[in-house]
Amino acid sequence: MPRSRCRKPNWTQLSQRGDRCHVEDAVVNEIIYDESESVILIERVPDRPGAAAIVFSAIASGGLNIDTIAHVGSTANLGRTDLLFSLPSRDGARAIEILQGDRERIGFERVALHDRVGKITLIGSGLKSHPAVAARFFAALAAANLNIQIISTSEIRIAIFADRESCLGAMQLLRREFGLSA
């Protein structure tokens, strides 16, 4: 199951003047599941200006596209940080090869490919104005015992990456939580 979507119907009614208006602006319009991406973790990269530029310039030189990037700082790794990013699964091995080839210039200690991940994206125009949406989303993921690897947000979406098998069960709980059909 590479991708699946569930959507909320677009409820409308006629106003007293006869024009169409939304009965309710859907807080969550759809949830998308995608298992066509992999996550790369680069551990203990020197924590200094320009380090991410070196990493992503190396990846770009290989013609590889990146979807989501996360920076994981840690007080336990003073002077070092971890970077995670996602890219199409077909490019994972090539990205590792590129990074290993630039290991000395980048200065990281370890790099790992996680290719059994799923991505769940919740989309809705109400995310910005309804603070409980994120709480409900993460509560449903917790109820599915899903351990999140990456979280990415914008004004209209929340996306997470996690173990592929855990994502499937989480999708069912999310559909119920937000009243979406499969």
C-alpha cells in the first residue's frame, strides 16, 4: 500500500440570499499515508554554521531531492548535533554512498538509512485556528503505540514519519478521531 487518502466531505448549504456557504469549515480535510520515502539519520555532525549547507550540497550534487529535514540538538552532544531527512526510497542507498564519500568534509560520526518508514500527513485549514487538533493527532498516534521519528508542520499540515507497520494501525485510529472515510 504505497499511498492512501481519506477525505472529509465538503458540506455546503444555501444561505438566505441563495449563495453557497460552508456549514462547517472542516478542521481536518484529509489524512494521507505514504510509504515511498526513507529517512536518513546523520549522527554527531559538528554543530557549527554551514554544517547543514555542506550536507545538503553533497546530496544535491547527486541530483537527489529531499522532502523533510529535522535538526536534533542535544545537550549531551555539546558541539555536535544530529540531522534527519527524508527522500524517495529509491534514492536512499545513493544518498548513503554520497554522504560516506564526503564523511571527512562533513565530519559526522555515523549515518544510517531507515527504509521501512511510513509518512502520515494530516491536512486541514483549521490547524492554525484550532489548537486541539495537534493534541488529538498525537493522542491517536500514542494510542496506536506509534513511535515518531520526525515531525514536520506548516499552517495547514502536520506530517510524521514512523515505522511502516505502526502507521497502518494509526491510520485507522486517525480516521475515527477526525471522522474521515477511507
